Amino acid sequence: ELAHLFALSFVKNDESLLGMASATNQNLTNVPPLFVMCGDKELLRDQVITFIEKATEAGVDVERHIEAGMVHAFVAAFGEILDKEILDQWIESMANFIDRVTASNDS
């Protein structure tokens, strides 16, 4: 599987270290709030969803956005693949998340 090959590249092809390559294998207690944006056509979508679920179970404040029709790294090409209205909605979602989590830290 392609995801397995990518993971191996992070640990210099050492299978014994493979578990360390995945965020889902880490202790997520005390992780700060997360804003996760993922395309529904993302190669690693299932792993991203597993990570979101594990973070939520660990008590992490997670705001998730699974975007229809989007692939890996789609956020890097905002202006190239999206119309301005969708781009503005995403930026507003990110800004609202930042406002919410920073406001809770101010109290």
C-alpha cells in the first residue's frame, strides 16, 4: 500500500520504527486544539479520520472539515482549484477557529 511506503520513508525504511511515524500511535493527551482540513479524495483520508477520532477520545478540541472532491495538499493550491466563495468560506472557518481557541485561552 502506498501509505505504508510513505510511512517507511519517514523512518529510513526501518520497519521497527514504523509505529513512530504515525500520529495516531502517539499519546495525544494535552495536545492543543486542532483544526483539521482533509479532502474526501485524500490518499490518507482514513488515517486522518482515525487521528481525529483518537484526538477527540483523548479530550482534544478538534474541528474537522472533510472537503468534497478534494485531494492531498489541496489547501496548498487554494487559488488554483477553488472559486473565491469557497476559499473565503475556508478562510472564515480558520479565522473563527483561531478566534475561538485563543479567546478560551484569554479567560
